Amino acid sequence: MTQAATLEILRQLISFDTTSANSNLELLSWIQDYLQHSGVDSRLVYNEEESKANLYATLGPQDKAGVMLSGHTDTVPVTGQNWTYKPYQLSEHNGRYYGRGTADMKTFLAVALAAVPAMQQANLHTPVHLAFSYDEEIGCVGVRRLIDMLQSHPLKPAVCIIGEPTTMQVVTAHKGKLAARVTVKGKECHSGMAPLGVNAVNYAARLISWLEQLALKKKVEGPFEDGYDIPYSTVHTGTVNGGTALNIVPNHCEFVFEIRNIAAEDPHTLLAEFRTYVERLIAEMREVDEGCDIQIDITTEYPGLSTADDEEVVAFVRDLTSNTERGNINFGTEGGLFSQVLGIPTVVCGPGSMNQGHKPDEYIEAEQISQCEAFMARLINQLSA
């Protein structure tokens, strides 16, 4: 395995625009052809429309649990971002490789794929499973289909390594996420007779203010969890849309918010508190008009990751990285689903930093690629010694 091989594969992966709004099937077709050339069979687990898919492949013995290397194939969009480099063309400058997905997280996929010939030659006594998902960026959507497939599989992987960018530190925990859309239905009328209507924007503002107060309460009162830059659950409102004209009392307003919770806190408990306040406001609105309402629809939800330090997977992966530093991350991964739904001990460890992810001129350092390649070589050695 050479860095030249990794970079050539990365160049191919970057060339596919796999923004979550697009299909990833062309990229997966390229990966399947590459694997087939090395004598590795793979299977696709499609979405309902068969416009996107997860890929799953096993190298080595088919009758053992093994190590799963997991990553997502989708990326965030470049729309509205001011790029110096072409986002879907790998570019190098001063030891940095630029392109959408270099940090998050096609480099990890490239390193794993570049290692496939070495894995095939190594006579693995413990298998390596490749699990590449779709639609991670919009709420860990696609991997759930892969998890359904694995639940019925006679042998599940023994451990999972998710290659999200952690600068090759072994991460054992991240927060969970619950996102919801709130729709406020008021009653329109001429603004000169505003007291006769029900202003949906005003009621949405009161709800948003309640959520902001909850966020401030979490910041002051906790609960708290060590290891995070922000060691408490956060609450955030992202977008608001309502009203049609200044002289019309608005009958509709919609906003989305999210809760990113530490392990010690159940987001549904916080959501229940919010619903109690919502019911009070609905009753108030219906004193003016019975047709008023407030609806809450959960749009995205995935659990946090909380792997105990004494789990074997933690020591195993730390040995592979030669990095004893530990840390938590402030972004989510598919790890909580693998851990909680399938019961697979999971850690996050991959090249690059999310400080470069989701931004214009996203890049990864050449040194990070080298560290990940060394990690992969040690993994092959461990599983074939």
C-alpha cells in the first residue's frame, strides 16, 4: 500500500458529486469494480427507491465476526461556498489535498480501499468488513437499512471502527441528536384588526424563546459530561419561515430546532417539557379560534455513542494508532446506531479534522493520510499474524 495508490483512489472518489441530494450509485459502481478486480465480492443494500445504496463487503474468512471499517459516501453541498480550488477535483498545495470530502470522509474510504490488495495477500485469520453508507449527513438515514440487513446476518462484526475525522485519535463518545419541525397554525386577518387574529409568527417566537431559555439552563445547570468542548446538552433553532405581508396577521409559521444531548440526558424528556408548554399555547390560541394548532414532527434522531474505556475495542484501536490521546467529538456519527441497535462495540478514529470539514477549500494534510495508512498496515498485521 502506497500513498500514491491512496491518492489515486481518493482522486476518483472526490470526482463523484455525492452530495446527499444526489445518488451515490456511480461511486459505488466504481468501488464494486475496484473490489471485483481484487477478487472481492460486495453487495448493495438499496434505499426504497433504489436510487442510493450502502455497500458491504467481507475480506478474509466468511465464518468469523471480524472488524468492520465503516464510513459514509455522501458529502455536504458546496452551494454558496467560495472555493479557491475545484471542489470535485483533488488538488495538492503545500502538503494539503483539497476537495469536497477529503476530510469528511472519503480519505478514510480511500485508505481502506487502497489496503484491499494487501488484505487479500495477507491470509487474514480474522475478517475485515467494509461498510460504506449513504445519507449520513442528513441524519444517519441510509445506514439503518444496512443495520437491518446485519441484524438478520448469522455473524455480526465483533468491533466497529468509524473513520470520521478525529486526527487519528480514538474517540469513544459523542452526543446524540434529535431534530424536529414545529408548525404553528394561526388565524389570519387584517393587521389593523390584529387582536381578532392569532399571529402564528408571534407564537413561534414564544416557542423559540422557550427553547433558548432551555439552552441557557443546560449551560448553567447541566448535567455535564467531561471530555467535550461543550460538556452539556445543547438546544438550537436553525431556520424560521412565516408570514406573507406586513399588513396580514400571519396564519402560518414553521421552524426547525435540534437537541444534541450528552449520554446522561434523554432528549425525549426535554421534548416532553417542550410539549407541555406547547399545549398551554394551543389552549390560549383556541380561545380566539378553535382551528389553531401547533404540531411537532421529529425529522431526525440518532443516539449518541458512549463506549466504556475498558472495552477491548478501545485498547485494540489505540494500539493500532500508537496514539494514547483520547477525546470526544462535537459532531454525530453512525456509531451510536451500530453500538445500541446491533450491540457492536464501536469507536471513531479517522484521518483529518472536522475543523476543515463542511467548509470551502476542505482539505486533509498528507501527514494524516500517512498516519491512517500506517494504522491500516498495523491492522492487517494484527489480523493475519
